[in-house]
Amino acid sequence: MTELNNNSVKLNAFGTENLEYIKNSDMDEIIDNVKSYDEACSTPSQLVRLIHFHPEHPENHNLKLKDGSAYIYNGDKWDIRDKEQSINILVDKAFNMIVSYYNRRKKLYREKNKIITKQKELYEQYPELKDEIYKKLKIVEEAPIVIEPILSNNINDDIELKDSIFGLYSNDFLQEYFDARNKEIELSKSENEGDVEELEMIREKINMLDKEEEKVIYSSSEDRNSEEEQQINIEEDSILNIVEDTIINNTSSNNTSSNNDVISDNNVIVNKVKKRKKRKKKDKKEKTSNKTTSKSK
């Protein structure tokens, strides 16, 4: 199959593609452009094109769908495989990557929203510290949602919060910080000499908490994608209403590929997703029916 090879480009073997160019904003666009069920079902094809048919990354052009067969580059030569089976593999892989990304992004949005909604409670607890509370919550509001790693085959992958501003603020950090600041204000007004030592201890604690916060903010800014992250509405729960288990993506008309092979098979991929969706609903219905039967016995 030498005619499939581009001799000027060193192809990556199928399964070892270069994915470094795929950014959070690429996946966000895939997810946020969905407006209908059909668009949601077409999501795997857009991710497949992004990975295997990107015009600026010919090193990943290791998949061809031609003449009723699939041609897969194994690092040495082109293997001829069953077209339908190959499409099923692609659909499953892309589906898992999209759902994994979405689930992890959703968790970050929930944590972000949870922290921001503490504002009223903190204002009521610490009325003298409203400006400081506002500034800290503004940090959270402006913090971009960054998912790492961007692509994962494991739908159940979780996302680590501990080294992010969301992880820091989602525990008792804010409560601890403003308790200390409140105490500092109280002690600084005291004329009791015995309070001086306690005031120093409180200020040391505040300094320690400030440094902990600075470390997380600095680390987050270092890890952030160089390109500007797309601002996305925090109230994102409505996205999932389009499709129950969501694979979120849309075959955008302006996202055309130079390789027409995969585009011509877009409908096949969409149909595979719809069939998978129906299978899942059928399995769920059968499980419910079996549970009802076993209870009646």
C-alpha cells in the first residue's frame, strides 16, 4: 500500500498519535457547539478528524477509509482491516475521550460554582472583610477551566483538585483565612498587652496562608495553556439535557478536512453512535425489568 504513504512525512503508528496540539479550547468548542441530538451523535467524527486528519499534522494521517476497507498504519506498513470494525473502534475511543473530558470539566465547574456561591454566607459572617472576600472570589471567577490530561480513554478518570485554586478554596481555607483576619482586626483594636503575642501568632498564620495561596496561583498560571481560554458560562448543566450520557460534539460545516475519506463516512460514524445509544437504553430497560421480576419473586 505504498500509494497511501507520504514519503516526506514520518507517520506515527496508529494508537501513538501526537496529541500535544489539541487544546482545552478545541474540546470546549466540540462540547459547546452542540445544539441538537443529531449534532451530539456526530461528535466522534469531529474528534477523529482532529486527531487523524488535521491538515497541519500529517504525522497523524495513519488511517484511511477506502474501497470498503480500513487501512491502518502500524509503524512499518499499512494493515488492511474490516471497515465496520475499525469505525466501531474509532467511535468508542472518541466517545470515551469526549465523555471523560466532559465529566472532568463538569466537576471543575461545580467546584468553581460552589465556591462562588459562598459569597453571601462569607459577607454575613465577616461584614468588615467584604472587599477582601470579593477579591478572593474574583480570583476564582476569573480562573480558567483547564483539564489535564486533555484526552483520556478512561471515562471514569477523575481530576485532581489539590494543586488548583478550586481545590484550595473548596476545603476550609476561606473559613480559616477570614477567621484569622477577623481575629487580627479584633486583637489589633485591643489595648490589652497580653493580646500582643496572640496577634503576632495570628499574623504569622495569615502570612502562611497567603504564601500557600500564592504558590497555588503561581503554579496554576505556569501550567495554563498559552492560548487564551474560552470563557464558558458556569451554569453549564443544561448541556447534558441534550443527550443523556453525552458525547458532546458537533460536525461543524466550517471545520472541513482536506481528507474526504473520513468525511464521506461521517454518516456511518453518526449511525454507529445512535445504535450504541439505543443499545444502552435497551440494556438499561432490561436491567430494570429484571430487578422488578426478581423483587416480585
